[in-house]
Amino acid sequence: MSKDHLTRVRRICLALPEANEKEAWGSPTFRVRNKMFAMYLNNYHNDGRIALWCKAPPGVQGQLVASAPDRFFAPTCVGTQGWIGLHLNRSGDAEIANIVREAYRLVAPKKLLALLPQ
């Protein structure tokens, strides 16, 4: 099951212009021009979650966690920087894709942003 989630994440993240995957801290991370926008984690420090951590604009983490705590959480390590954690087994592809695109937009250069479908 977790392999299927990683396959979904790869399909969504790597479809973005110049996105690439790099292993870091023992987990797949997704970057554009070496700037990380998402990270896949399976049972990180035995938390029992199959999750995707994504960069998020200021204030979004609190809103999402408050509105849907069954799907979103403040991740360890990067949660203090506003990143959001998303339970992959409780989220559909469309929701994951929207969050990933927003994370990508926060780090991608303008020339690559112009290549994103509207």
C-alpha cells in the first residue's frame, strides 16, 4: 500500500516543470532547481503515518489543520516553518495535486511557473 502512495506522489510531483526526486534523510524529496517543495515519509519516527510534507504559504498550515485534522497535521522538523503534513491514505489525487502545485509555486523560478497549466 505505501508503495502505491509513493507512486502517486511521484506521478504528481514529477509532472511539474523540471521537478526531480532526490533522496535525503532516507526519504524521497521533490525539488525544483534544488529547492525542496515536498517530501514523502512512511512511518517517520514510528508515527504510523504515510504522509507527504509540503511547503505552504504563511498561515495555511494552521487553517488546514484546524479545518481537517483527520487529513492535515504540522509535521515534525519543518512544521515550525509552516510546512503542512498530508495523510496520503485519506486524500485523493486532486487534493494532493493542488497542495503540491502550491508548494512548487513557492520555490520555482518565474520562468518555470509560466509553464504551469492555468
